[in-house]
Amino acid sequence: MDNLINKAMDNKIFISIASYKDKLLKNTILEAYNNAQYKDRLVFGIFEQIHMSDCLDLGQFPFRDQIRYQRVDPETTKGVCWARKNIQEMITDEQYFLQIDAHTLFNPNWDQTLISTLDEIKKYHPKCVMSGYPDDFDCSTFEKHPGVPNSVNIISNMEERNHLFALHGFHPPVGGWFPSSLGIIHGYHLGACFIFSDISFAQEVPYDDSVFFGGEEAILSVRAWTHGYNIFHMSKIPLNHCWNKTYGGVVQRDYVPGHDIKIQVQAKEHIRKLVEGQVASPYGLGTARSIDDYMKYSGLDFFNYDFKHRKIIFETAYFDTLPM
């Protein structure tokens, strides 16, 4: 335990927060800082899309020197992937990477929980990334809604949504509870609102701004997998996320007429090029595993726009040595 504590004290966590007219951004920053066990080891990378009159007052944070910040007018946004790409360019000498949304709550000692969990997984899978959809909270009362006991919230696919595959070029994932006594289980999807890994993940699988919004998670999951990263879901994620979209601005609400169709076509075309190996490094597929490996494991057929329900192997222990 002493070694884990010393390691946490010696390592910095880079926290990526992309915000679009989000009224909870200040609260999210304070939540992360105040509930961290090692406050001086946090580095915030914040990209705020908001008018100057409503933007963060960085002077209100006593830890201002731990915040790297950029602001643009919301009308100039090029999408969430563009914002997250700009944030990753703020990374310097940090050891861990945490990506969240600007409407997030944190449990006490969340940083130590994530570091110790990741280090445990790395004993068996050196290249790993933790992700998932955190439990909800009410953005008016900040009341947390607890999840299902003795379960892990996985990110998976539903056959009922298969008709969306051909339309979008990717199969929209969903969150769902899976009973597990292990607390850590294999997955095949990344949820963009919670990603935690070594900083090498952000460096090897950097964000590509070729898509505006739709397909972000599918693209990142395929690229992570083919770069050799194993995806894991954990029970009791020490974060909560506001899911009801009443936290402020939502970029989809601000679309000009026809823009939603334009970016949907753009995303579908980019995903097609990606899985066919036409996107160049560093934004293309990796070479550690093939797209066929990913499709076989996940059940997602990107070439025929079909989803074959995968066998439930989530109960496999996280120390299993299968190439997952």
C-alpha cells in the first residue's frame, strides 16, 4: 500500500475537459480538485466553447497554476473531437490521462481509486484503458443516483438498434448493468465521458478532428483496440455524470438547418475510410491487432453494417491472458 501511495504522490493526472456553454464547468473543476487525495498532482486541460462574457474566471481558483485553458466563441466550434484534440495538445509531463465531460461529480479520493485500479489491471495487461458510463446525478440538486449493487455498468450494443448501423456507419452503444463479482471486466467500447489510462494512450491514440460529434466513441474504440489496448469496465466508478442534458448548452440544439445531416454523412464516410485502412497515422488503425480482430470480438461488422450479438464473456477475470 505504501508503494501505491508513493506512486500516486509522484505522478500527475492530466484531466481533459471539453465544455460547450456548460453551466457546471466550474463545479466540475472544484469537485475534481476538492475530492482528490493528491490535489497538487492534478493538471486541468480545459477547452471552453462560450462567449467571453460567460467564460470561466480563472482567478477564482487558488490552484490557477494547475489549469491550462483555451476559449473560443461557440459559433466557431468544429465539434467535440476538435475540442478534445486541442486539449491533448496541452499535455506535457503528466503520467496519467483522465477524460471527462464538464458536468461531472467526484467521490472522495477518486484519484487514488483510479490509479490503484489501473495498476492492478496492468499486472496482467500492460496496455489497458478503463472506461464506462458513470452513474447519473441531478444537476439541480446534485443528488447522486446510485447504480445496481454487485454489478458493472458495461458499454455494449443492442440488436434493437441495429437499424442505425447502416444509417450512421457505426452502431450506437448503450450502457447496461451486468452482474459481476469481480469488479473489473473486459469491454469493447470506450465511453468518451470517462476514460482513464496512462498518458501514453492519449499519445498513441490521439483525437482526430475529422468528425464533429457522431461516431466519436466507435472510432476511438476501434483505434484503441487495433493499437493493442485492452478496454476494461470497473464497478463503482468514482465519478457521476449528468445524463439529462439540462446542464447548459448542447451543441446539437444549436445546429443550423441541415448541419446535422452534413456531419452525419461526413462521419459515416470517415469511419468507412478508417476501417478500410485509408486513414493515415497517427489517426488511423493500429498494427497490433486488425480490424477483423475487433469485429470478431465485438460482433460489430463495419463492412456489412451488421451486429451479431456477442457471447457474454464479461465474467472472465481481468487477469485472463486471452488477447482481449
